[in-house]
Amino acid sequence: MNNLSDVIRILPPMKSGNELLSALEVLPKYDAAICDADAPVRLMALSNLYWVYVPSQMSLEIYSKLYLALMRSLQKKGTKLAVQQQNQNFKAIMQQEYSGIMGGSDSFTIIGASGIGKSSAISRAITLITENRIIEVENPHTKIIPCICVQCPFDSSVKGLLLEILRKVDVSAPMIK
């Protein structure tokens, strides 16, 4: 990828309708011979049920929200304000005098009863949208992690949340190099 203005083109095209349903759906292969296998083998094969994912209307909405939010975020990467922020961040890293620049952000909330599949829907959508890739740009040299999923710390501390974000970035770091 050459520059930040082209970064949006790296995302796979947004899916909708039946194409989206089939892309989100996960149905592991069924082997009829398992019926004749020993009990331990049959019991182990039962764990394949955890891989099954049948998308709901909520899944489609979450996919759309995440895709559009990521698209808006990537569009902002090449703006003048984003480049100024990168320069200020570099000054801070080099321990030079700097002044922070406040940028806008997008957010939304996904709320629902426990156990209805919010986390699974988010995970499937992110996998489909990002194809588990790091976005690399040459001009200016930048590596973008499109999505990082973190859980709120047990004590709801901001410091704990920030440390968890850094930990997840470090986990992604081998893919970045």
C-alpha cells in the first residue's frame, strides 16, 4: 500500500444480504462415520459444536456498525489533523517538547442480555472485516491494527483498561514486525 489515502481500499468489500449471512455462518464438517467410533472419539467430536455460529439479525447489525466505524476511522488517518497528531506523538516518544492534539472519535454501544451472543457476533464480524490482517502503509510508514478487542478490567479502572490495550497491542506486535 502506498499512502494513507489508499488505506480504505485494503478492506474487503462490505457484504450484505445472503452473502453476509453465509460469510458469517460457521458450520463445521460433519463426518457420518463418527457414529461408529468409540465413545471417547464421539465425545471429543462433540466439542465441534462450539465452532457452530449461526448469525442472527443482531450479527448483521453489529457487522454493519463495525464495518462503517472502521471505514470512518481509516478515512481520518490521512487527514491533516491525524498527521499533526502523529508528529506530536513522535515528539513525545523522543522526549521533546510537544503539545497534544485532540481528535474526534466514533463510538457506539452494543447492549443486550447476557448470553445472547454479542461477543461471538463481534468476533465473527471483526474476523470477516479485517481478515485478521495488519494494514501497512509506506508513505508515511505506518502499521495499523484495525481492531483490538479488550475486556473491561474487573475493577473498572482506567489504568487497567489502558494496560490491557497495550498488552493486546504487544500480542499483535509479532504480526506487525
